[in-house]
Amino acid sequence: MAAGLRYDPAVTDGPAGFTRTDDVPVAFDERTVLTTMLDYARDTVHVKCAGLSEEDAHRAPLPGSPLMTIAGVVSHLRWVEYYWFDVILLAKSDEAPWTDDDPDREMRIAAGIPLAQLLAEYRDSCAGYRELAAGLDLDTESRGSLSWRTEPLTLRWILHHLVEETARHNGHLDILREMADGVTGS
């Protein structure tokens, strides 16, 4: 198991069952470093949401970004992982909530979903994708089509992209959480 934040419902001494250690991997081969960093970023999402009220999770404090809520970011991250693994890597049909007419729908639908449910769906989907990625070579090529590229991507690129995407949105969660109830850090 990778070092970093780990969710364990039996843990009662950390915020909402999380314990923070660090993001240093147990080994320094490429796969272990990459998956440790992704797991750390994924787990940080849960820590940022620990103890947050439903009202604060669904509040959009930025006047120019009415969909930018903590719940919306969690929903977005869940569906981004789905898109890159299921649609692009595996070429499954796209069942994501967004449409051409509503490209931000994954954030919009979060308004009607409890934060605990969004976090559970995100945790469960990440566990499945973690298992999927563990069984594939990093050079596994994507089978889905991209509008901006004819050549396939690799699992390696997808994992790197998800580290970047999740870490960037953790920055948004930092700001939204501080604006919601003053909680910083973690």
C-alpha cells in the first residue's frame, strides 16, 4: 500500500477516518511513484471535505463561477476519472452526465446530491480504477478516440494527467473550504 493519506473507516482519531502521513512512496520505481502521488491527491479530496456541512459543500462563493462548489468539484473529479479510464483508455461508451448542450453538467447535478454520496462514489470509482491500472502495463495504449489527437495515449500519460487534474482541483478545494468555514491546511 502506498504511503500518504489513507481512508480507513475504523480510524477514529483522524478527520473522518483519514490519517495523514506523507506522499513518499514505498519504492521509487515509476509506477509506485506515480500511483502513490495519484492516491495521495485522491485522498486529499476526502480530507478537504471532512467535517464540512452540506450547506457549505453546496455553496458557490465565487460570483463569476456559480458551479464552483466543493460538491461540484468532487463530482467533476469522479467523472473525469471515468472519462479517462472508461471512455478513453478502454473505449467504453460515454455515459458521463455532460452533454454538448451542458458541458458542465457533472458540476450542476452535484447540487442535488449529498456530499457523502459524492465522496463515496468517488472513493469507489477510484478503487476500481486503481485495480484496473495495477493490472495494466504503463505503456498500454488507449482505445478510445480523442477529438484533438489521432495517436493513442498511454496509461502512463493518463495517470500523470490525473495527478495534475486532481492536484489542481485540490487547490480549488483549499480555497473553497477556507471560504466556507475558515478551515485551512490538511
